Amino acid sequence: MALADDLLEQAHHLARREKSKPRQASLRRAISTAYYALFHLLISEAVLNWKRSEHRFDLARSFEHGQMRAASELQKKVLLRQQKMADPKLDGEDLSIDYHLLKVVSNFVELQQQRHLADYDNSRVWTRVEALNEVHSASEAFRSWQIIRNEPAAQDYLFSLMLKKR
């Protein structure tokens, strides 16, 4: 997780780099780096499940942005459907695993969308507040992941990130 943590720290730094009149390059890189922090966190967590450490690097290289997005969107739909069917009287603790997993998958999808805009839409002008909001989304996903990382639902999600639809 060291790379993911370093990327998240770098995203915070970039979003706050210039005291006044932040450069678009800094704000765009902050958003992009926030996405990559979460991307690498999830990959790192997934490959740690692989018993043979000498294969982990090659396994990590097999992850694809599009597949991870598709798996995350599917997981989000499932979680939202479950949430609608859940008893609204249940307290937050009963729903905490689903809540935190939904936070991770939703923020992953949103950050990927924003990363595409930041990297490729040069007509878009970003504000520091917008960049900080995206970095905050990555930070929230990191916190939620730490809470649920060993839960079966979280591990199933990691597995789904590697599977291609057939």
C-alpha cells in the first residue's frame, strides 16, 4: 500500500501547491493522482491475496481500468438494490459493510470519470475546491476500505476487479 498512500499524499500536496491562483496543471494532476491512488490501493490489496509473491507484479499489471470500472458499477448497482430492500430501521452498524463498500465503489467510478476529464478535457477549468473534493473522495474511499478490507464482501469485490465478462 505504500505507493497508494504516497499517491494520495501527493494528490493532497498538488491540490494545495500554489497558495493563490492554483495552476490548472496542479489541480488536474491532483485529481488524476487521487484516482491513481485508489486504483493502486485496490490492485495492491487484490494481489496481496496471491500466495506466490514472485507473481504479484505480473498479476498487478493485468488489471484494466475499464474492467475495474465495469465491476465497480455492477457492485454499486447490487449494493444500491440491496439498500432499497433493507429494513430502514436497521442502524448504521448493521449496514456498515455495505455502506463502506458502496463508498469505495462509488468513489472509484466517480474518480475515474473526473480523472478522464482532468487528463483529456482541456476546455474544463478546475477550481481548487473541485480538486480538493476529488482528493477527499479518494481519502474517504481509503478510510472505508481500511474498515472493510478483510470482509468477505470486500474480498469478493477485489476478485471481481480481475474478471473479464464472458
